[in-house]
Amino acid sequence: MKKILSVSILFLLFFSACKETTSLKIERDGEPDVLNVASENVAMNRAIEEANITLSNFKTAIQSNNKNYYGFTLKQKFKDADDNSEHIWIQDITYNNAKFKGIVGNKPLYDINVKYGDTIEIDESNISDWMYFDDKIAKGAYTIKVLRNQMSAEEQKQFDIQSGLLFD
């Protein structure tokens, strides 16, 4: 179980941010790569919409105390001073008093007033995805599924091996 969670977190960091104005991968020394997705990407926009529509499933799961559920993460959209957006995964999510809190899971690419390791309160209106594991099955992860579906068959195979993610 720990192996899948740690490998999955590495993947989350790899695809941690999406700057909305371009469509390319940015490689960073000593940091996970960042995959930029254009704001007009229809499949990604649908995935974000689906994540928001089903956010109640995430809330139910995190409040359930089910021992098979773990690895709760949320992806939040942040804006920089130039109104550019970056989507970052927030880890170690807690939900108390109708508010989500968590830890910024990677170093942001842009100046968005949060940094790696910060504990933040999540702005629910800016959630762009959610994920947790039910035993070994990833629930949610709508944006990850879009990215995976856009890969070649060989890239998907490599992704599946490296990430260890299983989807229902």
C-alpha cells in the first residue's frame, strides 16, 4: 500500500501544475516536470467540471473514516499577478468545519503566493480535481485520466508501470 501511495505522489508531482496559456512540458532540474495544458483544452475543462460536480463524493469519503481510503489530495487553481493560472496538487488533506486544508505538494513554477510545503486552506471555488485511494484503486483523478488518455500506447504503458495507479 505504501509503495502505491509513494509512487502515485511522485506522479502527482510530475503532473502537478498546468499553466493555462500553453501546451508543453517544462523540465526542471531537481524538480518534477510541469505539463502545461491550454485553457481551451476541451477534455481537460470537462474533467475539471466533472471533478467539481462530484466533489461531494470526495467529502463523503474523507469524512467516512473508512480504513481502505487514503492519500486524499486536491488540485487547486492559483493565479499569479499577471492573471495566469497554475493548478497544483495539495496533499495530506483534512476536512474540518466545512473547510479543506492541506500541504502544497510541489514547488510552484510561477509566483502564486504559495510555496512547497506551505499548509493552506483550500479555496473550494478553485478546486480543479480530487483524488484518493480506495484500497489500491484511484478515485477521482479526472485530470490525470485526461493526460493519460492523451498519451501514446507506449507512454500509457510506461505511465502505468511508473505510477502504479489503478483506475476503476
